[in-house]
Amino acid sequence: MQKIMRRQGSALVASLCGIAMMSLAATNVSAETLYGNMSTVTQDMLSRAAGDANNFLHTNGNYSQTRYYPASQINTSNVKNLRPAWIFQTEIVESQETTPIVVDGTMYITTSFNHVYALNAATGEQIWHYKHKMGPITTYCCGPNNRGVAVSGDKVFMGTLDSKLLAIDAKSGKVVWEQKIAEPELGYSETMAPTAVNGKILIGTNGGEYGIRGFVKAYDEESGKLLWTFHTTPEDSTGVWATHDATGRDMLRDIAAEKAALKKLGDPYKTVGGGVWQNPAVDLATNRIFFVAGNPSPDLDGSIRPGDNLYTNSLISVDLDTGKYVCHFQYIAHDVWDLDAVSPPILVDVKDKNGKMVPGVLHGGKTGHVYVHNRKDCSLIRFSEAMVPQENMWVLPTKDGKRMLPGANGGVEWSPMTVDAGLGLVYAINLHQPMTYHVESTPYPGGKLWLGGAFKVIASEEQWGNVSAVDYNTGKIRWKVKTQQPMIGGIMATAGGLTFAGEGNGLFKAYDSATGNVLWKFQAGAGVNAPPSSYTVDGKQYIVVGAGGNVQLNYKRGNNIIAFSLGD
């Protein structure tokens, strides 16, 4: 059995092992910087990542974002023997949302407040540690998180809370170049991981709660030069004055009042939000990217942002080389419930309405539906059965508050889904958190939080979560497993027939991908609210995940990166 490696905190390591009902020896890992080498990450490697059973090169596994790892050494028959191989503790005890990226035996992780570590992926030993020196102003929603790095060439790339893009030398941890993305004073910040493709580094912006104008930008990988910008809110954001959502339900809009407000106030596109919280999917065959844009701003007050507020709450596709618009589909026009599109899109072949296989796009919504699109024109093919309760949709917020399900956190929050194409299933983790929606109109505050009211958890009602497996060719739920707490973080399927996901109570579980049976679990001691990864070093497969809790749902904080392998 491999020994647990830890950087600090022997008591915590001992408690983790005790909770897991294991007896494992613990040895010290030096905190010294051990400068090493990293193999150059070529575009060919990035393009073929879906079949790479050694590395984990993208935030969501590959450009299609399936989060499917093609190794089966760890499988349904032996997962019961999965044990901690090593535990690394970062300096930051705060929410953990990083996806570990692994290149040729070197792992790259990030923390809240923009630390980056390079680790030996087989032992957990630190190679180098970079601490970003934050600017004087940071303005961010939902916690000081960071979701990870992109890798390309001999560099790793990270976005920062003070709205910068950094290129860091992969061998030394030294900054190669730094580029300002937007003004943090206006409410811009970066928590998403960048995407590296064809010499470009793609990054969007969160901050839809601050009256920003959302975007995706492309930078030159070598120089940091800005190549193009796509704004998620066009200068004419009014749209078609849609009265029904993507599922055909009436959203109770007062179109006449909105049109009167448009004449008085003008188009709100400059402050109407539309942040891009997660990585785009990349279709190399058509040279297009697909991403989703979040809620309009202010979140709950639609009276001062008339129109559909394009392209908020939408699936969007643009040209990779130019950033020019190709198509979009809006799920909820003029959203006043903060049910924004945040979970990253997935590219997979799907059956269209006639049963013909076509290139498709999947998105998991806060509404609790999985939406299935035709990749050619972004049109909606179908939506799944609801994975969480839906009640009183779409009641309008009031000053005193109106109850509606789902609450503003989901359904599927920002948590990335995963696909097992062999089973024809997409897996999502969900929240059930009943809320009341309250509206209070306030003018644009200039870079400060601008919710236009509040959404409040109903403390007397039960909250829970679930893992759901959805047949994306029919929209039917194949299986569903309820969890004790609302789920947020991410999920990963593997060729071993397993699906891995963590919970806010510290449990990290392996499910049978076909049936939903829980085959293994581990108590990590802090909320497991980060997406897991997998990789192979010297013929041994590992599963790795961060355990640091979550600000948004106030799950227990920690500072652990835990790698698991099969016991000897």
C-alpha cells in the first residue's frame, strides 16, 4: 500500500484516515521547492485528450468537455480497494473548486486567492508554489474561488480575482506575462479556468451580479496580446419579447410595461450582465466554440432592464478564429429568478427529433433540466425530465417574497456534468434548496453588488441533493440517487464503469455508472465541492479531488488535495 504523503497537519491526516476506517502510515513531504521539468504540451496532445489515459489536460477532460476518463484499471469490481495514495495541504484554508490538471506526472492545482502549485502527481511532493499578488481592488461573487489552470506549450495559464490573465512558466513557477482583462473597480473578476486552443487562451468573466457587460476574450498564447472579444450582451439586447421559456411555460411577463420602460430608459446592454463562468466547449471540426452566459443584472429586478436581455441565460456559439457570432438559444428570457446558465456545455452526438444521429450540445440548467441542442444552429432538440422539484413556475418576485422551485442555486449550478457515451447517459449533480424571491428596485451602483432584491432560503423546508443519470437521446432519467445535502462541485465518469462525485458533508463516492449503486465512499473531513480528475503514472491509475468546502452553501472549509489509488 502506498504511504500517505502530507505537507502539514498530521492530526488532520490521522483523522481523515480514521474516518475512512483505514490504518495508513503517514510520512512528511518537504515543503521545499523542487524545481523539475514538464513535457511540452502540444496542440496535438490537447486535441487528442479524450483518448489520453495518462494525463488530464483540460478542466473538463477534453475539448468536448465530457469529463470521461478512458482508463479502467479502477473499476466496478475493485473500487472497494481504493485508498488514499497521498494528501497535499495547501496554505489556503478556503473553498476549493480547482480541477487538478496532470501533464506527464506533474499536477497543477489552484486555490482561492490565486495560489498555484505544481506537484509530483505520484507522491504529492511540491515542485513549486506561486502566490499571486492581488491588486488593491477585488470584487467577486460567491466566494474567492479559482477553478484551475490551462496548459499549453511550456506554460500554465490562470485568471485572477483582480481580473488578470497570467502566463506562468511550467518549470519554474515564474510569471512570463500578465494581461489585464477588465476593470475590477466595475465588478469584473475571474474565477473560471482558461482554455488553451490553437495558440489562443480563451477566458470569459464572471460578475453578472455587478452590472457588468459579459464577454469571452481570446489572447495570444505567446505574447498575451488580445485577439478578439465577444460581448455576451449585444447593443440590441431586446430580442423577440419571448413570453415562454425553453420548455414552453408562460413566464408571466408584462411586455407592454417593458416596452414602455425601453422608451424611457433605453437598451440596458452595457450593464445587463451575462457573465461566462465556465469553460467553452471547442468543436475543432467546425472551428467553433460553445459556451453559456449567465443571468441578467440586476438579478431579480426586471423593471429597469426591459427586453429579453440577450444573450443572458443562453447557449452561444462563436467562431474560434474571429469571435464572430454564429448562433444562440435562450433558455429564460428576461430572467428575474437568477436561474442563469452556468454548467459548461458538452459536445456529443445525439438523436434528433427524427431519431437521426447529429452533432449535439448538452447543458445542465438550474431549472433542473438537461437541454439537448443541435450543434449546427443551437436549436433545442429536447429537454429532460426535471431532476429536482419544480413548483409555482414562473411566479414573479415581490417585495414580501414569493416561493418558487427550484431556488436560485439550482438544479444544476455551475457544477460540470459528465457523459458516458457508451451508455448514452449524462450525469448531473443537483440542488434542492427551496427559496422565496424578493424584489427591491435600486439604481445601478457602479461596481457594487446589484441583486435588485434577494433570494432567501426557507429554513423550515428540507434541503437535499441528488446524482441523476439522464438518457440524452430520450430525456428520461435512468437513475437518481438522493444525497443528504444539496450538491455542488462536479462529477466524472470513467471507462471502469464508475462515476465519482463529492458532497458538502465530506463524503466522496463512486457510483456504478449503469445503476447508480454506491460502490465506495471516503470521508475527506471537509466539503468535497470540486470536480474530480483522473490520471495514470507508471502504470498506476489515480483519482484526485480537492476537499475545501464551498462558500456559496457554507460547507466545511479545508485545504486538502487527495489522490486515491488501489491498495497493494
